[in-house]
Amino acid sequence: NAMFSWQRTSFHFQPQKNWMNGPYLGESHLVGCAADPNGPLFHKGWYHLFYQYNPDSAIWGNITWGHAVSSDLIHWLYLPLAMVPDRWYDINGVWTGSATILPDGKIVMLYTGSTDESVQVQNLAYPADLSDPLLLDWVKFDGNPVLVPPPGIGLKDFRDPTTAWIGPDGKWRITLGSKVNKTGISLVYTTENFITYELSDHYLHEVPGTGMWECVDFYPVAINGSNGLDTSVNGPGVKHVLKASLDDTKVDHYAIGTYFVSNDTWVPDNPKEDVGIGLKLDYGRYYASKTFYDQIKERRILWGWINETDTEADDLAKGWASVQTIPRTVLFDSKTGTNILQWPVEEIESLRLTSNSFTDVVVEPGTVVPLDIGTATQLDIFADFEVESSGSKETGNDISGCGDGAVDRNKFGPFGILVLADDELSELTPIYFCTSNAKTYFCADETRSSKANDVFKQVYGSQVPVLDGEKYSMRVLVDHSIVESFGQGGRTVITSRIYPTKAIYGAARLFLFNNATGVTVKATLKIWQLNSAFIHPFPFDNIQG
Ligand code: DQQ
């Protein structure tokens, strides 16, 4: 539907629009809802992304595993569906799961099936031919399901197995999310063969009041160093991140803590910032994320699902829904010691075209400064801000969050950039800092992002640590209708799904703004234009000659 074509992104992975002669449905149609990333892995030169996919419609249902490959995490080739709901144990949906690469190179895929009676069970699948770099054919194990809900667990509260890790006893462990009453929990199972499992006496962790945990993710991070860690790594110098996607609020929350392999429990560093009551992975539109270890580049990569905020009717009209974030590397922040750092994978830089630099641009209180960069729909923006000393010892208003958005005025802010804005500023999305003497918030204000009335527009954001001597710094990826914003090197991240109607194509502009009442800010920026990525069907005819 040409009416919505500008909402398609140019370098974010999204479902295929025209699925011609799909292997499952056998006819051409305009479709596609792509949700949770599933089973990411690297195999024989290809990064594989599977995802929850409805091949029949742009809204959730008929859940299959879509499949795509990339050699660089940026350019993608759509492959035939990897798994479809065709057995009693997954006929109501091939739901979320994770891959484990065994030491001998075999690949184990565990996923949740919704059975003919809508019971959630765990199933085992594996590639038919490991020598196929594309891993086109997946075999579902004869003995499925391998796990059914244990006593005391609701039949519909048992899903999303993680990547397995191995303990010093030689046994593999997986965890998966559930709830008991309103307490979110993660169950641990041990296994030696991925066919038979033993339930641990302990939960890996539980947090009262957080409800059903979906898409649990559990992985080690190095306290020092710039490499990611494979999932089984543990010991001194290692902390563990536990992430749960909260079904009740549709938010991905994480916490950092210590994993005790002796009884398979995890304890948060700071109980006040426990899973589901503290940090969010992303403060914007983001859910059901999952990491994997990239054994080639020794990094841990995080993917998340950016869901829509328009109406289902609009999604049906445009024929597709949902986008995946640019993959992000994840590291422990050794400077703060309290958070992870998320950063777009370095491969995004291969899309860079021309750049513009601006040094020490003065932005007076209450002003907007245009940045003349030409087209402003596909950008990689780095912006640093210095707040000019006000010369007085007087403190600013205390602030308690992102407030009502960028229109709020305090002594020290907000200040930042306006992305996807038109010349008249009738549409704009401010990405900004709000600061006082005591703390700083990193925010994205979507309230004026679109003239459309029937889309959800919110002010998003959270506190961001700014250490002594640091400038306020942000990196922002702009891609037509997606804005991914990284504050202070990725300490606080906000993904925006917006629907501009005026600030599109050549009409989109970039501005600086400063809504402080008491201070001038100086901005230094480097801005790259980004090329579009190739995201196409795999050219099977060519490779078959
Ligand atoms: N989506 C899947 C579930 C998961 C949920 C079903 C999270 O496995 O819990 O499509 O978005």
C-alpha cells in the first residue's frame, strides 16, 4: 500500500512485504507480522535470525518461525519458513525458543509449542543437514514434547526456553519463564541429552508482583574488558544478567547479579533494582529481546522486537507490522558498575555515506538551530553537549523524570536534537537530556511525532548516569519511522516507533534545541548519511544454476 510506504524502514530488518509463492502457503499475498527474535546463531559464515511470524496477516496469529540470514547483521536475505505449526504439540503456534551450539558443533533448538489443547510445552528441533550453511531444513524430534508444565505451574504459563549453558558437573541447564500467582519466576532444568530433563529444586530467581515472565534471557558479562562471553562462562570477573519480558506491561527488564551454579540460583547486586522493578533494557517501544554469543567476533549480541503503536486496521492496510532493532553489542559498564552498555554493532558503519561535522554550535535558551545536512531520514548521529556554567551557585529546579516532554522548561534543560522534523516544526521528535544538579534523564518525546491521531504517542526515558568530566552524549540512529537513541555510550537506550506524515523523505530535517531557561549549551556533532541495506529474498535460482 503506497499510502504507508514511507513507514517502511531502510536498514532495519522487517517482514517481507510481498511473500510470493511462499513455501508454506503456496500463493502470493501481502502479509507479515514479525515479532520476537528467536534462536539467533552464527553458522558457517551466516548469522541466522528466526522470528515469530504470521505469514497470513499483519497481526499476531498462526505463529511460525520466519528465517533470514546475513553475513554482516545488516544486509538480510529472507529464507523459507523454518518451522510451521504442523504437529499436535505446536499446532497452535511455534513459539519462542533459543539455539544452543554444542561443543561438537551440533545445533540444538528448543522452542515452546502451543498444543492442540493450547498447553505450553517445550520441543526439540535440529537442522537436518549441518553442512548446509543456510540451515534450511529443520527436523522436529520424534519424542516431542520434551517438557510439559510441572505440577503447580499453569498450563499456559510455561514458555520461552533459553540457550543452554553447561556447569562443572557436565550437565546442561536451561531456564524458562513462568509465574506463581503474581510472582514472576524462572524455572531451571538440567539435562545431559536435551531429551530428558530434571527440574531444579530452586527457581533461578523470582520477583513478587512482576507477573508472567516471558522470553527470559540469562548470560554472563565480563566485569572488565571489551569482549562478550559465551553462555557457559562463569567464575571470578564475571557477573550474570537476568532479563525478563514482563507480560503484564510488555517491558523488557534486566538486572545484574551473581549466578551460583551449585544450586542454580541468581542473586541481584542491588535488590532494589531487581528484575522487573529496576532497569529496563530499552525505555521505548521494545519487547521480547534475546541475546546470542557471536563466536567469530567474540561479542554478545542483543536483538529486540519493535512493535507497532498504530492501529491493527492500519497494520492490515499496510500489509506488514513490526521491525527488529539494529543488533546491539552488550557489555558490562565497568565505569558505573550498575548497568550494561548497548551499542549498535560496528557493521552498521558500512552503511555510512557522506558526513557533516558541527563544532561548538551555541544554542541559546529557548531556541532551535537548524542543522543543514540535506536529507535527514537515514542518519547515524553523534552529538555531545556542554552546558555553559551559569556563573551562579544557584541550583536548578529538581527534576523527577522526562516530565511532559521537551516543552517542559527548567533552568538546565531540556536540550538535545529534533529528529524527523519538518521545516514548520509541525512534526518533530525531540531526543534530549533533562538535567539538574543532582541527576540527568535521557528522553524521547513522541507526542508531536505525527499528525496522525490514531497512533500511540508517549514521552519515554529514564535516568542516565553522567560521570564527572563526561559531556552529555548521545548517538541516534534515524530510519524513517524508527529512532534508536543511545544515551551516554549506551547506558540508557530508547527506541521510538513513530509515524511521521509531513517529516518524510526530502521534507525531513534535523535541528538542535535548548529549552533551558538558565543556560546556554554548546553542541558538537558528527552526522553520517546512511545507505539503505539490502533486505531481499535469497536468490535460490542463481545458486541452483
Ligand atoms: N511471544 C511468543 C511467546 C512469547 C511471546 C508467542 C512474547 O512464546 O512469550 O508468539 O512476545
